[in-house]
Amino acid sequence: MNVTEQARLGKEAWQHAILDGATRKAVLETAAELITEREAEIDRANREDITRSAAEGMSLAMQDRLRLSSSRIADMAEGLREVAALPDPLGQIQKAWTLPNGLEIKRVSVPLGLVGIIYESRPNVTIEAGSLIFKAGNAVILRGGSAARRSNEILVEIMQEALRRYGLDAALIQLLDDPTREGSLALMRCHEYVDVLIPRGGKQLIAQVVEDASVPVIRTGEGNCHLYVDETADPQMALAILLNGKMQRPSVCNALETFLVHKKEAGSFLPMVAEAMGGKCELRICAEASAILGSAYPRATEEDYATEYNDYILTIKVVAGVDEAIEHINRYGTGHSEAIVTEDLGRAERFLNAVDAAAVYLNASTRFTDGAQFGFGGELGISTQKLHARGPMGLEALVSYKYKIYGDGQIRA
Amino acid sequence: MNVTEQARLGKEAWQHAILDGATRKAVLETAAELITEREAEIDRANREDITRSAAEGMSLAMQDRLRLSSSRIADMAEGLREVAALPDPLGQIQKAWTLPNGLEIKRVSVPLGLVGIIYESRPNVTIEAGSLIFKAGNAVILRGGSAARRSNEILVEIMQEALRRYGLDAALIQLLDDPTREGSLALMRCHEYVDVLIPRGGKQLIAQVVEDASVPVIRTGEGNCHLYVDETADPQMALAILLNGKMQRPSVCNALETFLVHKKEAGSFLPMVAEAMGGKCELRICAEASAILGSAYPRATEEDYATEYNDYILTIKVVAGVDEAIEHINRYGTGHSEAIVTEDLGRAERFLNAVDAAAVYLNASTRFTDGAQFGFGGELGISTQKLHARGPMGLEALVSYKYKIYGDGQIRA
């Protein structure tokens, strides 16, 4: 089916199905059962994807991302149950007031409508994203990576079977039929039916969606994150937060990329950093850091400051103080997560207020920017834009509101 | 100056100026005084615009929209004072919680950043929109209609003078220098610096911005609004709401365009409508209405159902009941304002829930969808999309939030 037709069916299915919370919950619980029941089919489809991708030369690391092992299948089922059990975000009266003319106005949470999601390799996202979007009362069109095509098909088919068991229209949860780049573009431009589009993936995917979409987009997941260590910092705390941010899991968006250090702290602190990380992580450093650590390390360039490595590489820059740190972060950062280590609460507040990012930390690791860590019970991604949702997006980010207004004949004078 | 350079200056000015509420209030109050003091200059600039536009063949009605009469200048000053006096929307702790590991998370309201606004003829919008956006702590780039060029220049200059009196960077409030279509397009695509873009104007302007922008957009002001009169409606109430919605001010976005009536009510009700409106308003009617009212009225087409006339034209359609009314509205509506008149509360709730629009009314006129009517004390437009803000956008729609997270050395396990 072509993209516009799929979107139209999805939107109409959504308009016709105002689902109560109990039904949405039951559909997700049923999907969890079906995933367990149909594990062998999922495994077969997933092996087809991997065999094909391996033949096309996919790296072993990427093949691992693609793999739906038995434990990952169990995790998907468990994830569905967890999303099913979350409190219903719909029908909440956010505000209510009465005008002098007697009109009663209620602002009530409602679904967004038809949500499109474009993502890359991992087929688990089909379940994670699909279940959250559906739990919030939306219809969804999923556009996964072509490598995971067969896996995504079976997973969507399972969710559709769950819908049918409750007499619901399978078009509420669809996989985009058209796997081409043109299909993806058509989805991005289908603002007649698609209410919101969420890209989940690498920098290039996000950039392409932002450039090409006419559907409203929520940008997610670009994380050029910084840690600034102030002159008043506790060195042991600072080092632990730096190591956690850079070394624990460098591939994720809330990992650190650049370390900024106060010039008065640099002389004693940078040698500790070099000793703790030097062997496992490439350090690219500014001229002042070079004067302390020696010329063995490569010099950081403008491009380094602007790069999200997602790897064992750290850029280091010595700064004159909190103001230069703020300046640097606002210039190169992506608005994701930024941290300061200091014992000076005045400087801390200055940093937290002036740094323009979704999550700003005092004396803690940036690695906490995550829906599960925040206690949201699921996450669709981490928004790095300021419209609608910022930071980790849980169910609350997947709803809109409407004004319901009750009168007894009021007209405007 | 070119557009990107202006946007960069605006964003940097915003990043460097974290303004407290008292300063923002004082700037707006000072701008109000300056507008009164400099009335003669505003008048002179505005007359230049009108003389030039008249020579280029502008209609008298459009010339009137362009005119900044003495009373409109006084209204702008008064509007600035009202916006200045609104409660500060920034720094509000929307949520706060503590994680088991001791991290304290606060979700705090912050400005959006640099907001672009593209609008058409009326120069008053320069003050109305500029003041609201600034009150919410944002920087703004205004792109008004070219006919109002000189008027907009003097109004922005006045706001910049107010900024300078408080030692603030004039780049916080700028008029786009480049008046060409390319300049406007460059603003729409400048997502490196512009956080949000709000088009205010006609259907074509909105459509162009939605198609071309890569900056996140808030769509506003498209209003193909409907009234559905159910079989259980009070006919006098229904007629009053219909007349108010269609006839009081047909040029505005919350005015009615299509009237839907239950088939059991149509026989008695449509002749009342024809009698009350027939002389002053063109009626375009469906086949069933034609069977009641006779063949003198033109037949409504698909295009009529999809058109926002903003004029003394009303489309009439007889429907089988509330479900057909909902279906019709969700198909042709623009998600703005929709009303039902009924005494049946079950049907009323069905309508209010199933109709996908920003404001849904029971037994009241759609004309109330307006920031001032809602008590928001100012309005930047009426959002017809579901991301971020829906319905009348007051100050609250012009802010984002950030997470401020306070730790004492927490790292992720």
C-alpha cells in the first residue's frame, strides 16, 4: 500500500477508535503473551534478517544489534507488560476554570493522533516505541531499518493480532509498507494525516528528517555532552563523574564527549585524568592542557569540539572559569545533558540556569538522562528540541490536550 | 545584515541575557511610554507605508488594516502595559522529585530561546507578538508584511530603545533586515539558531511555512469551524449560536463555516435559518436541505465543505446523527473550534471526545476560542496543531522547560 493510503487508514482508524484505558492495557498484555507464544516464528524471521544482512557484509557488532535472542524476546514481552501497567495518561483534567459568563473550560489530556516513528537497526524498538505510543492512545506507523524488515513484520503482525482480538482495527499499529527512501520521505511530508514524527537514530537520520519533514518533528538523541570541573570541585568526585560519563558506555547519547576544567584546577587534575583514562581512551587536548600533559596527545580542533564521538575519545579544554565553560557549551552542545562539579552553589546555579540544555547536573553524572532512571517507566527517546517535550520522553510526551467547553447558550457579545 | 547573522546575534544575545522578571516588565513598560512619546514619528512612518501601498493599488480595506491611528497607537501602548503586568511564566517548578539514589530532579519553566514570527499586514502585531514573546524571556526576530515596513521599523526601534535603557542587547528584539522571499525562507531554515517559528496569517502563508521550514513550527489560525445541531437541541439556543458564529464577525478564524443539522430537526429548523440569515448570507446546501428549502440555493460541493470562507457564506448539510456529524468534522475540519447544541449529555460527551479539535463546545458559540476570552491576557495566535500548544496561545505556550538535577557525586551503576 502506498504511504499516504496507509497514513489515511491509520488516522481514520484512530478517529473511529476512542479507546478506554482498560482496552489499551489489555491489548498490550495480550501482545506480551503472543510474543512469548510465537517466539519460534520471531526467531525464524530474525534469523532470515541476519543471514541476509551477513551476506550483504554487515559487521558482527551490527548483527548483534539486530539479533532477537531468546532473552531479548523475553525482555520485549516484559517491556510490553510494564508499559501496559503504567498509569493512563489520557483524560486527565490539567486545568479547569469558569468564565464570568458561566462557560466552564476544562483542559483535558488527549492523544496526539497518528504518530510516525523512523528508526534504525534494532527491531526491539518496534515493540518499545509501538507500545508506548499506543498506550498513550495514538495510532502509529513504524518505519524501521530495512535490515530488520522480517523481524519488524512479525512483531507488528503480533501487535495487530492483539488488536483484532479486541475487535480493533489493525491499522492502529502499522509497519510502513514502502521500504524505499521515497517511502520514508512521503511519510515525513504527509502532514495531512500524520500529527507528529519522531526520528530515532544517528545524526544523519535526524538531520535528514529535520531538513525534509513537513510533519511536526521531535528531534531526539543528539548528545554532545560536557562536564565542567570548577576550581572548587572535589577532585575525587569530579574524577568519578568524568569516568562514569565517558567510560561506562561511550556509545550512548548521554555519555560525555568534552571535558572542561578550570585553569586553577587543571595543573593538579589533568595528570590524574591522564593516568586514569590515558590507556583506554584517546585524549584530544587544547594548548593549555598540552602545556600540562605534554605534547604526546593530539591537539583538539574546532571539529573535535563539535563532534559526538560515541567512542573512547575525549576532548579536553582548559577554561578561565564558569563563564567560558557556559559559552563553550552553548556554542558546541546539542542541548542534551551538561554537568558541573563544584562546591560553590552560586556558580552552580549560574551554570544550571545559563546552559541551554534539556538536563543540567550539579555534582552528578550526565548518564542519568534516561526515562527509566528518571522514573518515567519507559522512554521513546530524549528530546533535544524545546517544543512540546524536552529531555527523556515518557508517556506524558506522547499526549496533547484539548479544551472542552460547557455552556448553556452563551454567545459572544 | 543577512538572516543567519541576525539569527546568530539574536541567539547569542539571548544566551548572554538571563533576564529576571522585573527587568522584562520594566522594558515593556518603558516601551509603552516611548510609543506614546514617539506617536508623531510612528504616524509619519505609517503614513509613508500607506501612501506607498495606495500608490501600488492596495484596497481601502487593506489600507485600513495597515493604519496606525492615534487610538490604535494608544491601544499598542496599553497592550504593552497589560503584557508587562502578566505573571512571569519563568522559573516555575512544574514538578520535583527525588530518586532513590538521592538525586533531586526539578522540572523548571525556561524560555524557548529565539522565536521567529512571520506575519502579514497589521503592524500592531509587531508590538503584540514581540511583547508576549519577550515577556516569556525569549529573543525574537519579527518578519512583518512588506507593506508595513516603515511602521514595523519604527516600532522595533522603539522596543530596542527600551532594551538599551536597561543596558540590554538590542538584538533581543529584531526586525528581519532582508525583506525578500529568500530572506523569509532563510529564516524558516535557520534551525541552527531559531528554536521555534510561528506563522500568523492566511492559509497560503501557513501552508508555505509548513512546507518549507526546518525550524519547528507552530501552525496557527486555520479555522474551518462547524456547528452541529442535534435532534434534541433547543431551537432558539441553536439559532442564536449559529447566528453568533457565522454573522457576528465572519472574517475571523473562530467563525463558523459549515452548519450540520440532524435530519429530524432539519424540517423545522432550516426554514428558521433561511429566514434569519438568507438575506445577509449566502447559503450553499446539500440535497436533503434542498428538499426542505427549495432549489433556489446553490448546491454545496466537496470544495465548499473544505473551505474556510471568512465571509458571509454558510454551507449547510443534513446528517443522520451525531456520528455522521463527527465523521464530517474530522474529515473537513482544521482542528480549530467545533460545537454541538444538544440536550442529550451522552451525545454531547461523544461529540466532545471524538471531534479532533483544539476547542470543542457544548451549547456555546465557537467565537469564544480566543486568548483574551479564555482569560490568558494576551494571545499570540490559535494553534491548530497538537505538538506543544493547542488552541489559544498565551504566555504559557511561549516557554519550554529544563530538568535541573542536584547530586552529591552520584554516578550510574
